[in-house]
Amino acid sequence: MPYYAHKSEDGRLQTMKEHAFSVAELAEKFAGTFGFAEYGRAVGLGHDLGKYARAFQERLDGNRARYEHSSAGAYLLAQKGMMTKSPVYMMLAHVIAGHHSGLPDTGTTYSPEDEGTFFAKYNRRQKMQYDFGAYEAEIGQIDVSMPLPKEYKNYYSLQFLGRMLFSALVDADFLDTERFMSAGKVMRLPGDDIATLKARFDAYMQKKFTGATGPINEKRGEILAACRRAAEGEQGIYRLTVPTGGGKTLSSLAFALGHAKEHGLRRIIYVIPYINIISQTVEIFSEILGEENVLAHYSTAEYKIPEEERSPAELAAENWDKPVVVTTNVQFFESIHSCKPSRCRKLHNIAKSVLIFDEAQMLPVGYLRSCLRAIEELVKNYGCTAVLCSATQPALDGILPMGVREICPDVPEMYEFFRRVTYKVVGEMSDEELAEKILSAGSALCVVNSRRGARQIYDLIKGDSAFHLSTYMKPSHIARKLEEIRFALKAGKPCRVVSTSLVEAGVDLDFPAVFREEAGLDSIIQAGGRCNREGRRDASESIVTVFRRAESNPRFDAVRAITARVCNDFDDIASPEAIKKYFSELYYVSPSTQNDKLDAKGIMQMLEKSSFMYRTVSENYRLIEAEQRQVFVPDEENADICELLRRGIRNREIMRRASRDCVSLYPYEYAELAKTGVLTEFGDIAILEDTNCYDDAIGLIVKDTCEALFA
């Protein structure tokens, strides 16, 4: 009798043999990118062996009785692993076991059957009748002869390899199923090759620099040339330290394109700390390289959408099948440590890529060891090159064992050239004193550590020339306010802005004076980058005032203490020496302490255990600890999106547009607002029903008692 894997809505049937060999061919190709084609083929052939059982074939005929098909191939490979004592078979067994429900923890041979561990699934299968043996006639025995290379004979690398093979299998399974179910109608557009993109970039830069004169453009040209020279170097980990105004974004792209072409790499992945910077970066890259070649991917939401309703861009976001991907720290690192098929699907496409980590100092301290270890693993074993970009380069000596090459080696000279401001540390200042100084400055930017603080200071200066910016405002609202601010500054009108840290990176503003509340030194210097940005004034006349508010935020106490010590030791707190001292103290872990602040959740301990802990790591790996709730704020321009949300219609494009008009709230804030009855929940999103709760100057109005909890 024929055995089938899938049945389409129009009644077409795909045989098991066709599906198994198609998935095996794709998984073999994907895993071959990082040297494990044979392992990829094995999991492709074995992933659906359970569908050879009569119970599954009856499901295709309409019998909806529960049947766990994914445990069959896992069971067979696990038995081989236990007989041969081979970690390879056990790793592949975990990959197959999780291809629908997610990679499991190993558990123990005594794991109860109702657990989600690998051995729970193994024990359930052991009690079933062996009724899928028909696979042997069509597929044959599933064996691997390739021994595990010595580079992978440590538990961390073995777990990482398992996750990459899982990605290859999941993507292959999805793609073949998608092809069959849509009868080949789904179109994917992978974009142009790297050589074409490099030629396009070079032509753009030639035009950009033609006729550009002056010392700043000359220095930017030197940085660009250094990046192009470094691109011809060996693969590895690089560091690009460029002060604000040095053209870091385009120079790093020059390195990435040149290096990818030099070494035959497949794609460039930009990893950025803030969502609000992504749109600006994507806009620049799309203008240069073509919109069809650049993918922005930062949403962690997953939507079940019929294939025929998804755009090529939406499809590409599932597996990063584009030559240039722009994503966030959260999306990148949480995916690498995830156990979920939907999150892991794209991981195999990271292999043989140039990875650019913009604002590298923003890698979260509590996860720093696991972030750096993942970067190192991708460089060592998956053909990647990584670049750590920053104006305030973190001190990673002793944390990142691999050697790091500096692309622009004369950092002190470059710092002196681009130095445009003078930092003045003044100590504690009342809000009233601060407001008076802001008002007397004519035009000034004031950056504080909390949304609550931003509102309090704004209330003291508000008027026609005053602006407020915080994440209580919709991204579309923030973008509009930024345009108003730029217009006022360009016209030479008085412009006074009070903001949270959202303006500190990737926002092109130029103020004659900046006030920054005490925080981490890197944040202070980032804020300083919004002062005299274009270098039109002397550095001695462009003052960045660092102050302390009487109402401080305990979350910043640790970094403020380190910053205070650096301020005491250095006259120029933005110098490379001061920055190095700051990060050395920030990352210092005393040998006498049992708590490693660079691995706050003990992730590395989990990843170095002799048993796989995929699910436990995934559940504990949260770069943003408190999951935020989204509140959609309706207006005249988004009425169509609002109606779709009310009807429960979701796809990536709808949610992308909706995200422009959403405010993110912590659970306590959301609960406080929900008590007032102004929210209506529609699945994973809430709609604000009373627009009086949204103010054009300050955004969403949340009660002060709630604000104090998450200031």
C-alpha cells in the first residue's frame, strides 16, 4: 500500500517517499553549508518515519485520533546512539524529536511519559507497537558514517550543532510542505548576489564622494578606505571603532560587502540594539542596494497566515532568505538560544555570513558571556566573520578568547579629530534648576533615565518651542516629532527637547547644548553625539552637562557609581582611556564571588552540561525580562489597520504597520490602564478606545502611581 505524508485542501496526496527524499535533499544542502551534509540528510530522511504507521494514514482519511509521529525516527536513532555510545545519534534524535513541538531537554531514562523531555517521548514510543517498519522498503536504513570533528567534542559546540541541524531540518520540512500544499504557487525572491550589491554600493559611494571636500569628508574617506582594505583580510572577529560623525554605517557596509565577496560569503546580517534605529538603517540600505535585497526582521510575533496571502518579504523573514538582513539583538540572540521551530528556522542561514553588531556596547551585561560565546562559535565553526562596531568600544579582553582585529587602528588620533564637545560634570541639580538652564540655552537637548522624569521636566519648560519624546509615544508620533525638531533646528528657531534615551543612537540631531542625567558612561557619550554633531562650533563652546537628579532611579545605581569613579579619574570622560576603564569595571567579576554578573541566568552552565537543555535555556533566555503588552492607538490615518485588528486579521505587513502606532507597556502599567476600561483586547493586541488618554505632546497617559513602578 502507498504511504502518504500530506493531503492538500483540494485532495491531492504527497507520498512519504517523495516528502522524505525532498526534505533530505534540502536539509543536506542547508547543513552542507557548515560541513554536515550527511547529518542533514539523515534527519531529513528520518524526521517523519512515524507517518508509515497505520494510525497516521487513518488521520489523513479523517480520523483525528491523537498520534505522535515525530517520536518514531527519534526512537530509532536514540537506540543506535545507546548501542554505539555515539553522541551524534543522540543529537540527531533530539533534532527529529523536536521538529514540531520544539527541541526538548534530554531528561532521564526515568522521565515520566507526560513530561516534555526527550526521554519522556522515547518512553512513550517504547510502549507503542512497532508499526512503522514499512519505511525500510522505501527509505532504507538511516546511518551516519562521518565522525564528529574534534572541534565539536565539547558540550557547548555539540548543543549548538544540534540547534543548527534542527534549523536545517525545520526549514527544509516547511519549504517542501509549502511547495506541495500551494502546488508550487508560492514565490520566494532571494535577491541579488553579493557581487552585484557590491558594485551597486561602490557606484553609490563614488557618486557620494565626488566633489565632497573638507577635512571631515577626507577623514570619512580614510575610514572607508581602511574598511575596504580590511575586507581583504582573513575571516575572524573585527572591531570598528569610529566616533560619532565618522560614517560608521556606510563604512561597515563597505567592509561587509567587500569581505563577503572576497570569501564567498552568502549574506550580511546587521544586528542593532534598538528597534527605532532599524527603519533608518533599512531605508539607507534599501536606497543603495535595492529594497528587494534588504529584509528588516525584529518582531518576535508569529502569525498563522495562508501561504498565498504572504508577500515574498514575509516569507523571507521566516528563514532570512535575503542577502542583507537587519535585525535586533533580541531577535538574533534569543533565536540562537531558542528551542522553537519558528524561531530556529532561520539559523542555518546565519552560516557563512558577515555579522555586524552595531553599538556593540549595548550587548546586555547579564547575557554577555553567552552572546560572545555564540559569536565565537559562529566564527570558529560556521564560516562567519563578526564586526563589533561602536564609538564607545567595550573592553572584552579576557571575556572573548578569540583575537580581535582593529579595522581602524589609530583610535586616539581619530577621537581627537572628531572631538566636538566638552563634558562638564556638575553633580546634583533640581528639576527647576535644570529647566531654567534648558530655557536659557536657546536650543538644547535634555536626556533623562525615565519616562516619568521626562514628563516632569517637560512640564516645567513646555511651550511652543518645547518637545517631549519617550516610548509612551507611538513610533509614528516620535518620527513626526523628530521631523518637527529637525525643521526647527535647521531654521535656527529655539528648540528645547526632553527625551528618554531613545534619541541616543541612530537619531540624527544636532544641538548646541546637551544635558544628560547620570547613567552609564556609554549612554552619556551617545547623548553627547547629539551635540555639535556637524562640527560647526568649537568643542569648548559645545557643552554636554552631566547632572544628577534628586529623584534617582535605582536601576542605574551600579553604572552611575562606575561612571562617577571614571569622572573623578579623567578630565575628558569621553577619551578612549576613560571608556576602557569604564567597561573594565562594568565587566569585572571578582574571583571570590559565586555570582557571575556576565551570565546572570547561568546560561553557560546549562549549555556546557553533558545532557541537552534546549527547552530550559530557551525559557530562561530573555534579553528583555518583563514581556511588554502592545496598545494600539487609533487615529484617522490608521483606521483601516484598526478595523483589521478588530476582525482578528493578522499578517506580517498588517502587524508591521500596526507597530508604528503601538505603545509598549509593562504588565503593571497595562493592568493599571486596563482598570479604567479604556482598552479592548483583540488577541495579542489591545486597542485604546478613549483617545483622550493619548496626548499629542506626551503620548499615552498612564497614572503616576503606575509610572513609579516602572519609571
